[in-house]
Amino acid sequence: MSEQAAPVFAIEKIYIKDLSVEVPNAPQIYLERESPTVNIQLQTKAQGVGDGLFEVTLTATVTSKIEEKTVFLVEVGQAGIFRVQNVPSENMEPLLSIACPNILYPYAREIVSDTVTRAGFAPVMLQPVNFEALYMSRLQQQEAAKDEPGQSTIQ
């Protein structure tokens, strides 16, 4: 009779993997009086880095523009190393695509806000994100792409 080992999910390390800020139109952009538009994009990536260890990177790209002129561009790659063991294979992708980004997101929000402020602008407050809904939406898009004739999925 074999005993099933208990599932393990632990944070080993949280860190900034990449951080960049650009203010291409300084100093003139600081004299603008118009309110800029802000666009936010999020991406996640997971990869194995050792036995039961996974690096998950949440990349937040925040672009602010006034018309076609870039006010600032901030990109942060907030990463973490997570220990995941004895978890059923069908639960791995949701764990790495939902639970890990939920842990990393508050750190990314803080870095974006602090970086934008240090660049001389009003802080950008990233709103809460439902990573489960994003994951489910991505799965539905992948299923729809498979069902359409003549479409191919690039991975």
C-alpha cells in the first residue's frame, strides 16, 4: 500500500527580474497640461528551474501617452521561485497561471507606482486583477481557435 505524499506549495524567493522606465520626451513632457491616457498590459510566464521548482514571471507594461507622444513607459518583470511538489499534473497549469500571479501582483503594483512617482509623475494605481478569469478566457480562446477550420495555433 503506497502512501500519497502531501502536496507542497511554497514561496522560495520573490524578486524583480526586470525593471525599466523610459521618459523619451523629457523635459518637455513635464510642461504638458493635458491628461495622458494610460494603457496596462499583463503577461505571465512559468518555467521549471529545478526539481519541483518553478519560476513564474508576471510582466506589467504601463504606457502613458498624450495623443501620439509617449509620456512614460514602465515595464516590470516581477518574478518568484515557487516549490511545487506532489501536485496532480492537471492542477499544475492553474496553480502556475492563477495562484502564483496572484502572489506576485501586489509586488508589481507597488513597483509600478513607486517607479512612476520617482520618474516625476502621479502614481499609477493598478486595479485588482482576476487571474482566474484571465486564465479561463485564455483557455476559451485556445479552444475557439482549435475549433475554427483553417486556423492554426502558435505556441
